[in-house]
Amino acid sequence: MYTCGITPYDATHIGHAATFMAYDVLQRRLIDLGHEVRCVRNVTDVDDPLFAKARELGVHYLDLAAGEEARFEKDMEALNALPVYSTPRASSAIADIRGFIGMVLERGYAYVAGGSVYFDVSKSPNFGTISHYSRQKMIDIARERGGDVDNPHKRDPLDFVLWHPSASDEPSWEAVWGAGRPGWHIECSALALRELGETIDLHGGGSDLIYPHHECERAQSEAATGSPFVKHWMHVAMVFMDGAKMSKSLGNLVFVDALRKLWDPRAIRLAIINHHYRFEWEWNDTHMPIALKRLQAWQESLDFPNDPSTLEAVRSHLDNDLDTPRALQSIDEAVRQGLCGREAAALLGVIL
């Protein structure tokens, strides 16, 4: 499986953590079933937001990325996330990316114009079938998210950049079609191919990545290899605060490292997985006291007799579209009946 990771220019907020906790619980259940799981979680250390923040702080972008990546890893360790198979950086894959773009060009799915390389969406008949968005909605979203839809060099507003010239203070690499740097989407395609091969069993990330990122990623990957890119997509819904999606642009964020100073990290994990990954939810001040009370009740059950049926109940709920809220409730019920929830809690990544 491949999950889109962080752009390391700021700390991990609850919205990020919700995505990675969902994937962590999924990995735990797959391992529990006897599977070997290879989860790749990339680090996007070649991207516009990182360069902008480094410019603002007056630091080298790789220094900023290294510090924030280390902070992210500490957050994941505190939340008891399983180690992933690999965490490749985009900056480590420039040669792979250039080779990948060459494959797309050779197969006729891309073109060079104005010093950049663009993917030609007209050559991809399935473009838009992950999101099921209308053409106009895709154009609107692309315009909102820096998609440069009015660029006169593009044949179609939805065509997206694979390689483009760098700004004067951005990193630049040589390429046969001109010096510059990769676009955002191509990085994940090249890393996924390098780390996991042509076809991935499961891929996803936050639901905000469905378009444009995952639509573009699938289109260029299948153009390059001629093989299906992903068997199953999994997207984790957004977390809201104060009525709006948690985002760095709005500043309505709750950071994991700040919460860890006040609360048991196990309670933070419980607060997050008390929400089903498919559905949006709102963060507020009630979540942590409720989660801590649940954790304390579970801890008080350690001297109770063990009942294997609790673990089986949790497994059943996880097998029903990763229903973590019901899984938590099944442990609550066992504890109320005087039974120990240690094994079932461990399957959810909560060590009592």
C-alpha cells in the first residue's frame, strides 16, 4: 500500500494524524490476518509550500524539511504507529522522475511547451473517474489549488505539469527538456513505481487528494507503464474545526505535539479513531476528556478475566469497512461486563 505523506514544512495536525491512524489500524488488521504488509509513505520535500515556508524563514528548504520530518516521526511514534516499509523523499528520486517523464513522453501522453512538460489529459479516457467530478468542477478546483488552468502553453486547462522551470531561489536539476524541477503529482508516481512496482494493492491518503493529485497520479502512472495503477483506493475524510476544514491557510489547527504535552498519547489515538475514516468530523474540546475517561476505564480492566470474544468482536468491526468506532464500543461493553480489553485494544494500537 502507498499513502501520500507529509510536505514537511510544519507540524502534524489532527487532520494528518487521522489519515495515518486509519492506515495504521488497517495495517494492524492485515498483519493480524497473516499478510505481509509493505506500506510506503512518501515525504514531499520538493514542493511549492515547502519552498515558500523556507523562503519566509530564510532557511534552506532541506533543513526545514529535515526538522519537520523528525517532528512528524516523533508524533507517529508517540501515537504508536507501526513503522512503515519505507519513507522515500521526492528529492531522492529525481533520476527516477526524469526517467518516468521520459516514458510518458515516449508513449505520446505528454508534450513539451514553454519550457515545461505537460500531461495531455485528452489521451486518458478514465481521467476523472476516481473523483467522478464534472469537468467544470475539476477546472474550478485546479484553479483554487494552483493548477494554472489559464496557462496559454497548455492544450487543455486540465493538463498538468510533469516538469517545469525552477524559480531563481528553488532547486533545479538538468533534464533533456530543460533545467527545472518536477511537478507535485509525478513524484508519487515515480516513488510508487520504484518502491512497489507497477500495480499497488491499495493507495490513498486524505480525501482532499482525490482531485487533482490522485486523478493525475493514476493517469500518468498508467500512461507510463500500460498497467493498472491501483486495485483499491482508500480516502480518509477531512477533520473540521470551527466549521471549516483544518488547514494551514486558515490556521484552525490542533497540533499533535502540542496535545502530547497535555494528554496521554493513547488518549489522542482513541480520540481520533473514535471517528469512522469515511466521514468528516469536527474537533472540539470535548474529545480529549472523553478519550481519557475511556482509556482509564480500559486500564482498570487489566485485572479482569480475559474473554476472546472481545478480540473477535473488534476483528469483525474492522473487517466491516474498518469500523473503528464500533470496535471501541465493543471493548467498552466488555469492560462494563467485567472483562479485560487488553488484546482487543492492542489490535487497535492502544497498549494498556
